[in-house]
Amino acid sequence: MAPPSGNPTTLSEADRAYLASLAPQAASPYHALNPLTKAAIATIATLAAFVLGGYVAPLAILTVLVIPGAVAAGVLTRLTRVAVLISVPISISVALVSVFTRAGATVLFTVGPFDATAEGVDFAGQIIVRLFVTAMALGLFGLTTEPRAFVVDLERRGLSPRVAFAAAATLETIPLMVERALAIQAAQRARGLDTEGSLAARIGGVMPLVGPVILSSLTEVEERSLALEVRAFGRPGRRDQLWTLADDGRQRLLRWALLVGFILVLVGRVAGALPALP
């Protein structure tokens, strides 16, 4: 990078262009929102869905807070597919436990010593709806927020770099492991591993992937730690940010409105002033 000309505090055009290129490019207006704003939307949507319960309130939260953002970001189809893949395995477990173990007056059918009750089906349905809303809200944040942007914004707000990096690493974990598993699966298949066909063959094809995925993940963590230390990641003191993310009064107002609204809902539910919706 060419040194600044003239006043030491004045950057050249090449310097400005280089610093501007460091910031992640926003693919949509929702992508361009501050990471804290998107995190607030995802967090409040998740907590409110569980606090309010029922079917109507979580679906209303999904319709008002999550789906418009997914449409604006152009990721609704992908987000729905990811949310279904994440929530279905947990939903199956919840349904089996709730339907056959929750006591109720209306018995739908019996399997051995277990009675499937209508109350259990209703409870399982409510939990599944909340899980889906949670997967959609958190998935929208993950699909529209670059981890490095999240780290920069957290550090700018005074959070410890180590904590910020831990938060970013959490966001990157699942996508990286999926990508690594696909690469290892392709390599194993090229060596003759059968990963298609019957269910038994598919299950058997998963086991040879577990060891390489875990070992490669540990190796990557070590390599990343060494690279960070070489770049003085643990250096104490204030850091100079080369680029910042946009954050205006409207976004701050939205975050405070979401927080205050959730507190009012929580207090209303605890005090019994807010009736439960179906």
C-alpha cells in the first residue's frame, strides 16, 4: 500500500480505495444492516416465540420480523430449506416424547404401554412451531452476516477481541464442517466408499467421515490459533479499526424498540396481564 502523501493524517486515493475494499460488500439492503441490528432481530424473535407460545404468536413473529428480512435479502428459499433441515431432526424427537409421555384426557391411540394423547400432540405442535421460528430467525442472521463484520462491530463496541472471535467462530463452525464433510465424502467415494443406495449403506458411509471431519477441525483450530498469534491477536490495548460498519439512528431506535417491546411482553406474561393466544 502506498504511503499517504502530504499530511500524515491524510490518505491517498489508493489508500481510501484499499480500505473501502476491506469492508464486506452488501448483497441487499438487509445485508447492509449493522450486525447488531440483525442479531437483535434474531434474538428477540427467538425469545418472544418461546415466551408467548401457542401457534398464532410465533407465526406472527415469523411473518413480521423474519420473512420480510429474508425476502429483502433474497434468501427466503434457501433459508426455509436450511431451517427445515435443522429443525426436523429435533422436531421428530420432541414429537415422539411429547405425544407418548404427556398426560391428557383424550387418548388418540395406544402403542404398547404408551398412550398418544391429543394434549401431547398439541404440545408437540407448539414446540415444533417455536423450533422452526428459531431456526428461521437464527438462520437469517447467519446467511446475511459475515463473521468478520460481526467481529469488527463487536470490537468497535468495546468487546474483548477473544470473545468477539469466539462468537464469529461459532457462526462459522457449522458451514465449515458441512463443507469439509462434503469434501471428505467426495474423496472417500473416489476411493470406493459406498455412500449411496440402501439406508444401511448410507448409515455405514457416515462412520468413515466422522473421524476425518473431527481431526481436520482440530487441525484447523490449531492452525488458526497460530496464525492469529503471529498477527499479534493477543496484544493488549486499543485496536485501530481500518473500516467500520454503518449504524444510524433508525437502527438504534429499532433495537431499543425491540428490546423494550420484548420486556413489556415478558412482564405482561409473568404478571398474567397478557392473555395466552391459541
